[in-house]
Amino acid sequence: MTAFFNLGDLIGRDRDLEKVALIDLGGEDGPRSFTYAAMDEMARGVARGLLARGLTRGDRVAILSANRAEYLATVFGVMRAGMVAVPVNFKFPRETIAFIIADADAKMVLCDPPRRAACPEGLPVVQFGGSDVEAFEPFLNPGDFESVIPRPREPAMFLYTSGSTGVPKGVILSHQSHLWVTETRL
């Protein structure tokens, strides 16, 4: 069994990395297949891309998108870089989305094309499947990346409640609090 320290680094490199890891039905084109190697490369590119944009350990990065390969690679890349992934439920009203992104103090938003209009003004945005200046592909910074080793109880992710009793509340999930689950299943 491989020992993991960073929740975003769960792609074991001791396995066949050319096996299909994900079949994505959520992109702009038809079904796309991604190997473990391709997902790992994309996650490293996200981590390096965030650092190249000036984000630092502990910064929060919002992800506003339907399920797709880029979403998963972004979650992994954010955590590998020592930052905090903030997945935002795209079904929330625009005001709730803005509240969550502000409450989390997100420094950047990565989104899919249908959710671009819901991104708050004034924050850098990277768009999955885009073809302009803020597109995902040019944002990626390919190359090797050594994942950050988290400190005890260092946040990996903020998940927000639905706000059924008021405004949504952020729940802090640490790397260590979830790694034991994956270690027993791998």
C-alpha cells in the first residue's frame, strides 16, 4: 500500500498509469477518456499554474462547474499546491454562489462555460473549455511538481452546507481527516 500525505495526490504512481481512469461525459465535446497519467499530468499543471499566477499555500480556490475531468484535476491540483479547494454547488442561486466565494475568501475561480456569468466580478477566472485569455489549457503549467506535505489539520477543502437554516456554512476538511478512508480502500 502506498502512503499518501496530501489528499490531492491520490493517484498512485506504482500502478499502470496508462489505464483509463475517467470517462468524461461533461465537456463540450463527446465522451473523453483520460488515463491516470493524463489526470496526474493535468493536476500537476493546475498546481504549477496556480503558483505561477501568484497564489500561495493556504489560499482558497473556488471551483464552479458541473462534473468533468478538469474539475477533478483542479481539486487535486489545488490541494497538491497546499491551497484549499472550495467546490461551489452550481445549482445555488447567483447570490448564494457569490456569498460562498466571498466567505471562503477565494483568490480565484475555475469554472465551466455555463457558469462563467455567475462568477463574481473582480476575481481572476479560468474557464474550462474556453478558448480565450482565461482558458484552462493556457493556464496549465506542465512539468514535475512535488506535492506539499500538509501540516497536521491543514485544510484541504472547504465544503459549504446548503444553508437550510440560514446562510451556507463552510465545513473545513483536512487532508488527514480523509486520507484514512482512502488508505483502507486502496
